Amino acid sequence: MREFVCRMNQIDISISEENLLNYSQGFLDIYKNAYKLLATGSVSNSKNQLIKLVTDYNCNELEIGMINFSNKINEDELYTYIASFDADLIGINKINDQIELVEFGTKHILCPLAQNAEKFLDALLSVVQFYSSFTIDEDVSDNQDQACSVAKECSMLAGGVRYLSFYKLLIGCYS
């Protein structure tokens, strides 16, 4: 998790001269610091790296594609929820530690996201590196070859091809 935080904080988002003219400085500051993670001062005793991330770092403004991290952890008997994806929830399965997308209001698994927390963080880092290679005005889905290649790489980092459909959706690979 510390490597994830360190690498996220090192990501440099470039702002073009044209962007400086077209967007407010406030917006550009938020955009430039979108992946910066600051320690909260809390220290989690959990062994799970995602729980430590959400507890130990201010993740309430962290967005990776359609993934929005929570500022607190919610639990039920089956899952520890650490983020949302659109209207649904990203949870850590308490039985097998797999990261899963769970339909909001139900316990229905929409799709598996990663074998475990560490693999999920590795895949997300690859997603962030992909997104950060584009400027504000670029549409990431315009380059389908690159998007699909990154989606496949992310699924392998997450634990294998069974996770590919989620990363294709997250990155915008439509082929």
C-alpha cells in the first residue's frame, strides 16, 4: 500500500498552455492533484491494504475513472465496502478477500474486480498511469488499441482474464 501511495503521489499531470486559458486555476489545481494522497494521521491495524489505504489516507476525493473511494469503511456480514463504482459498491469479500462489484441494495455480485487488495491496487495504478497520459481535452476512448491493451494488462495484474470485463469498462475498451 505504501508503494501505491508513493507512486500515486509521484504522478505528474501535465497542463498545456491552452488549458491554462480554457480552465479556471481552481479546476486545474484539482485536476493536477487528483491522485495525491495525504495521510490522515490514523493508523489501521488491518492487514488488508485497501482498508489501510482508506483508513490511513484521505481518499474521499480520490476518483479513478468511475471509482470513487470512500472516506470511511462500511461493513455488513459479507463485505467491507471501500469505494463505489457508479451507483454500485466495491467490496472486499470477507470469506475469500476477493474484490467484487456488488449491486447497490443487494448482495448480488455484478463482477469480480481482483483476486485480492494488493492485486487491485496494482491494477488501479496501471489505470491511473493510463489516464494521466492524456490531457484534459483528450478522449481516452479515442485510442482503442491502447485502451484495450491497458485493460488486458490490468486484468492480468488483478489476477487473470476473469477480471477483463471490468477493466474494459473502466478504461473504455469497447472491442
